[in-house]
Amino acid sequence: MSDAAQPTAAEVRAAAEAVKTALDRHLAAVERRSGEDDPAVYEAFNELAAAAEEYDELLYDRYDEVTPFEIPGTEDMPPYTGPEEPSALSVLIRRDYTVVEPQRLRAQAQRVEAADEPSAVGVGDDAASATVHGALGVLFGEFEADEIASRHKEFGLEEGDSTLWVTAGDDTADPGEWLEAPFENVDPQRVVCRFDVSAVFDEDEDDAEGDVEELDDELDLDEDPDDELEPLDTDR
């Protein structure tokens, strides 16, 4: 971040005060809770998490320091309060990609355009595939999102995080009702199930493997090369 874009000390201080206020509100909501699934506690919890995240980001940008706060993940989803027998459902999907090979991406789009117009010779500067964003439009218009996910390397893409939410509803929405803002007003308490894929999980696994390797080194558990296993006799 450039110096011009850095938050001021006053902004960091204000974010810290916001965390203190959110802490007080959360404690007050917990003290007044009316039951295990009190919505006021859940709302205060989310406000505290948002305030902590904002403070953490500003503190890092201004002073290159971090906090011990952890933003809640899927295990902190609120309890399900939707219908026991939902008559409708919505599937919300987000997948992130990085364009790592723009030339490969455009080449795939050019193949699609050539298949649609076999008589065309070459690809002109006015073709959709002449730009990366145009090529993305061609490919996502030609292939289903699931097919692109399974063949992303062919299209010069690298997978990032992804998430899938299944939410329950009482009735199916009217045609065209939510198309302008498809992901707004999602009630977390109506999420039937959620599946996340993130590099964060891989990093956690790598850390665990590193801990095991360090433990092996400490215990001197190196294999003895003379203690090799006998090959399996498949003729028996």
C-alpha cells in the first residue's frame, strides 16, 4: 500500500474504539439473552467480528502489526432455523480464479469462435477473443461453470477459494425476482449445508506435516536402510 493510501493514526484509533463498543454490546446481549439462539446475540457477534476485522486491517496497513483476533469460519455458522421440510432451495456458488496464462485463455476462446464460424479466417482485432475479458465472456458463455472448474488448467486459469451454500426457502422465487442482486439478503440461519475449499486449509495441513517432521527429527526416527521390506510375492 502506498503512503498516500495508508490509514491515518486517527482512523486506527477510531477502529479500536469501535471494537471496544462492539465488545460492550456483545457482552450486554449475552447477559440479556433470551435463549440459546437469541438473534440479538448473533447480531452482536457479527458486529464484533466486523469491527475486529476492520481494526486488524487498519492496524496492519498503518503499523505493520496484527491482532490475535480470528474471523469466524464455517464452524461458526448460526444454527439452522429454516423450515423442517423446505419446499424450495437455492444453491449459491462462488469460485475464484487467477488468469495465469492469458494466451492460453484467448486461444481457447478463438477455437470456440472458429467452431461457431468455420468460414472465418484467423481472428481479427474486433473479435471477442482479442481481449482477456472478451475471451472470458466467450468461454463462460460456451461452457458450463462446472466444466470450466474441472478443466480450468486448459483455459489458463488457476483455482482460488470456492464456497457452495445450500439455503432452504418456503416458496420458489418468482421468475426474474432476484436476478438483479442474486446474493443479497441471504439468511445464514437458513443455510442447510455449506462446503468451502480454500488454500488456508492446505496451509494448515502443511503446518501439521511440518510439526510431524520436526517431531521425527527430535526423536531420531530415521528409517534404517538395512530394514527394507521384502517384495510381495504375487505368484503365491
